Amino acid sequence: MKQFWKKLTQLALTLHIYLSMTGFLLILLFAITGLTLNHTDSAFHSRSSDSKKISLPEDVVRNPDEEKVSSQLRTMLGMKAPVTLYKEFPDEIEVLFTAPGSRTHVVINRQDQTAAVEIESRGWLGKLEDLHKGHDAGRVWAWIIDIVAVLLATSAVTGIITLASLPGRRRVGFIFGGMGLLIVAVLYFVVPSS
């Protein structure tokens, strides 16, 4: 049993070191954007908006379908963002394109084939914050968030196993771990709920 414990702690230490380093930059990104999300009034946040009118080809507006309309708008506006809302009404068509840090809202007048376009951007920091939350970031980024979560969980578990194998630091380490757990539990009950 002693030999098994020794091999387990060696494996845990190795995994802890290399998995922590693998996810370090992404963990740093999440840490920094976590801070900026709590301080949206800082000087680093920038928001800009632009409005314009464009004219669409008659055939796109008269016989609309989501793919044709969104493709035409992407070409005319020079963007790649996915459509997150598409609604057809008797007098107008509403299309919303969203991507991390930006949003483009288009309302097409079916009578005269013109479109009112509103483009909003929250700058590079807004983009990073939306990536932090996984907001409008797509499937690939959702996988990246999941991978970082697994890296963090694995790093935490292997760190605890490594700490348990160090007799001189075990007691103090588990006291601090217990305090951290207690703080999380207290905060859970202190935060207001609906």
C-alpha cells in the first residue's frame, strides 16, 4: 500500500505541474476578465455605436428566407457574426447578429427595401469578457471553457493529493483549505437570492 501511495503522489505531482502549466494562460485570462467584469465602469471599457441605412436588392426582400437575407447583409456589412434572431413581419424583417463584444441589429423595411442598421461594439475588453462568460462565442469556445474547467479541477485534486503526501505542510495546508471551503459556504448563504 505504501508503494501505491508513493506512485500515486508522484503521478499527482507530475500531473499537477504540467496540467497547471497547460491551462495557465487561459486561467490567467479568466482571472483578469473576472476582475474586469466586476468593474465595468473602469477606463478600460469602451463602447461605440454606429447607425446607417442601406438598400437591399428587391428579390432578397420580396422573397426572403433567413439564409438569403443574412448572407446578403453579411456581404454588405462586411461581417461574419452568426444570426441569433430572425423574424419576418408583414412590414419588416428583423435580423440580429451577435458575436463576443459586438452586436448588429438590422430592421428591413419591406416596402422600400431599405434597412436601418445599428452596430454596437464593446471593444477588445468587451470581447474578452463575453468569451469569459461564453456569451455568443459558439460551440468551439464552449469546449475551451469545459477544458479549462477540467484542467482546474484536475489541478486542484492533484494539488490536494500532493499536499497530503507532504507531512510537514499537510496540517497547515488542510487548515487553509478548510478556511477556503468555509468562506465559500458563508458567501453562498450571504449572497441574496430571488
